[in-house]
Amino acid sequence: MIDRLDAFVSSKSEEFISLLKDFLVIPSVSAGVSSGSAMREAVGWVQRQLRGCGLDAVIAETGGHPAVLADSGPAEGPGPTVLVYGHYDVQPVGEEALWHSPPFVPTLREGAVYARGAADDKGQLLTHILAARAFREVSGRLPVRVKYLIEGEEEVGSSHLAALVEDRRQQLECDFVVLSDTAKFDETTPAITYGTRGLVYKQLTLCGPKHDLHSGSFGGTVLNPGNVLGRVLSGLKDAEERIAIAGCYDDVRPLSAEEHQALEALPFDEQAYLRSTGSPALSGEQGYTTLERRWVRPTLDVNGVFGGFMGSGASTVIPARVGAKVSMRLVPDQRPERVSQAFDEAVRALVPPGVSLELETLALAEPYMCPIDSPQIRAAVAAMKGGFQRDPVLIREGGTLPILPLFRRVLGADSVMMGFCSPNCNAHGPNEFLGVEDFLAGIRTVVRFLDLLARA
């Protein structure tokens, strides 16, 4: 059967690439104030593709952009029920002058398709839909029951997803979730991600005088909120790059000896990683490797600073109002609410009399980690090995996917994250791309994954 499915994918490769381009033409930027028609076009396109695979697919309205729900129906055998998650919305294009080809004119060059959304997430999502089509056309049915939840708000925080999952809990009931919204480990090594970090995201604003003051006339007599902001931000970390917030590390789950050995065994090129960042040197919490700092340790980063005079030339003022956005990435078993409270207390303790403080919580999200000895993870490993003709690695991810704790909490389902795109695919940046061979290998991988689940 696998040989027949592989032959079908090979025979349809040109058509599948053409379908990917058709999907990428649609400028489904969820953050756009005038993107409604494009979002409707994209959600309708996804629905038609799923129906073309013989699936019952409906559009589910939300308080924002709609989602597509689909179901292959009960399978003949006793295999698990799988829920495929993905998103059809994409990021804004940014500065279009930096693109080598128009972001919504999919362009094939050097073995890859370049367009906004190629990797995140249209191309990777499409591998799951086309795998379903392969089964329908080769054997007439999918080997296990597969459901689909394809949303249109991932790039703007999925603010209506929780309500949708709660409302459609029975319709979405499954044994586990599978998604492809992560990347390979490196250019040639496919990866299965089993953990993501959580998030605490804050904005702090310091207010001093009622308006900007002349720094010559008033300097040295009132507190400068800009000076105070520098001291507050520097006070949140110590000289060894540890977070200087009381209790921050109390709930951090220690890295097991087995996982530590597995991380050390990964084919990680630290110098290549450094070159990819463009930074002059690596840095971070002392006593930990670069991969541990990326994936399994908490972090605190200043994401932006605002206030005061920022124009060209000189304007010597004491700013009335300055601020910063600060994010913390959390690891198992840290709790976002507890860390958020500790952050607020630490900042308040660092702010002296003479300025006032405003604190706003912008986002809270839990960390996530799934067991790596489950039947679905074992099936994913074998499927990726067959699809890519190379052993995959198991990795964590430094970013945050709030949907994973949501699926666990509401559906009682863990998630399998199979990454098919390059880790340097320029997602969210100019010249985003998906390699054609990775795209086709992804389809072959999903085909094997479903087949193995039916046989397990």
C-alpha cells in the first residue's frame, strides 16, 4: 500500500505544487483591517480541498475569522481518532522592498516556493490535506478517523479558538492532535517537537513630570523616568544572566539525565547557529548549553523600549513618560499566573518614589510537554524516517503555542508536532519559503503516519 501511495504522490507532484501556489496567492493576513474578503476566500479554498478528499467539511463562524471543521467519519478498524490542527491565516508582509519576489506571487526558485505563508502554515497544513487525498484516491478511504480544525486567527493570538473548541468539544473529540507548525532541526534533519515554552508578556510604563522638561533647567532636581527605566530593567537579571525575580526558579522542572544526554547527542553546530543570528557572540544563563538556554530554561527579554525624544538631531529633555515591553518564556512546571505576580512585585520594588508605575499584562500562556513514549510519537518517528529517508530527532521548541495546553485541558488530548520546513525558512520575515522536497516528503510522512496508526 505504501508503495502505491508513494507512486501516487510522485505522479501528482506537479499538481500538488500548483495547488500550493493557488493557496499562497490568497493574501489571508489576519491582522489586516481590510482582509475580510481574502480570509473568506482562503477559508472557502480550504473547505473545497477537504471536500475534494471526500470529507464532510463545514465553515464554523467565530467572533472573528471563521474556521473549517472536517471529519472523515468512523473508520473500519479500531485505530485512534486523530485531530489535525492548522491555520490558513498568515503574517503581514512587512517591508515589501525586502522581498525578492512579490509576497503573494508564489515563485519557484532554487528548489523552493517563496511566498508569505509558504512554511507558516499553508504549505505544512496542505501536506495533511493532500495525504488524505492520496488515501481516498488510492484506497478509497482513510485508514483511521481523521478530523480537521483549521483556523484563521493563529497569527493574531487565536482569541476565539478556546470558545470554538469548548463549544465543539464533542465534535472535536479525539485521541490526540497532530500539527505541522514547527520546523526541522536543521536543513537536513526532520524533527518531532515534544515541548514548548510558556509566556508572560508585560508592558511597564514609568511617569514622572507632567510634561517633558528641559534637562538643563530641571536636570538633577527631579527623577528622570528614562534613567529609572534603565535601572529597573537591568535589575531584573543578574551578572550571570539569571532572572533576579524571587521564586522564579522554584517550580522549574529539572532536566532528566536521559533528556540531557539526548540534547547533547543532537547534531548541533553552535558556530553555524551563531552565524545565523548575526550576533558577535553567544550569551545566556551561565552553567547551561546553548540548546538548554533555547529550550529548557526560563528567559527574560526586553522586546521594546519607548518614550522621550527619538527624532533626528538633539532635544535635551527629561521625558515625562517612558516604558518597555518585556517577555518571559516559561518551562514546565512554571505557572504563568504565579510568575506574572512575581514579576509585578519585583518591578514595584525596583521603582523608587518620584515616578509612578503602570503595569499591564499583555499575554499569559502555559508551557507544554508531552510524553515521548506514546504510540503516536513512535508512529511519527517511523513515519518521518520513511518520508524523509532520514532518522528524525526529538526536540523542544523555545517559542509558545497556547493551543497545546488548550487541547489538553478541553479535549484531554496531547499533541504531536511534526516539522517539515527549514528552521531558516524566514517565517514572519521577508522571503519566506518552503522547499519543494520538504513539501513532498511531508506528504509522504503524513501518509505513513496514518497508515502506521491503523496498524498499531
